[in-house]
Amino acid sequence: MAWEGIRANMLRVHATITLPEEAQDTDAHSTEDLCLAAGKTRGAKILSGIALIEGRNAALSDRCLTSFDSFTHRGRVSYRSCDEESCRCVIDFDISDDFNAAHQAE
């Protein structure tokens, strides 16, 4: 669980979600949905940052974020640890086709 970022064809992100008070009895399916939503937000920020840090231009950053929208449905919670108030999650996204295409379009 230690790394976050891009490795091979996967984007891995870490997210911590706070469970609402009324959701003390939240089931596993609901916490997975919350983790995926938080992971999508974090993943978009990471991809945008990577595109800009690599010395690319803002257009590439926009293409990365656009491609991110197309592969977020392929997100998978690979780790989740919850207590009464929060969950720590690791979410993996398969970026093999979309992210590589964004880089090649430049």
C-alpha cells in the first residue's frame, strides 16, 4: 500500500473518507462507492500534476483529465480499512489505453 502514482499501466491512489454520523452502520458496498468517488477526485489531481511536472503543456494536462473521465469506471478498491469514523482506501485504475493515448496525442 506504500506507493501512489503511475506504475506500468495502473494509477494507484490513496484516499481517506470520513463516514457521516448517520452512516455508522454503512455497509461494505456503500463504503466502496465512497472510496471510488474519493479516488476519482484524487486521481484527477495526480494526473494533472504529473502532466505539468513532466514539463508538458497545459493542453496535455487537459487531455489527461479528459482521458481520466473515460477510465474512471475501471477503478477498483484494492484495499479498505474502516473504523467507526473513517475508511482508508487504495484505489487502482487501469490506464493502459487512455493515458498512453493522451501522451501520444502531443
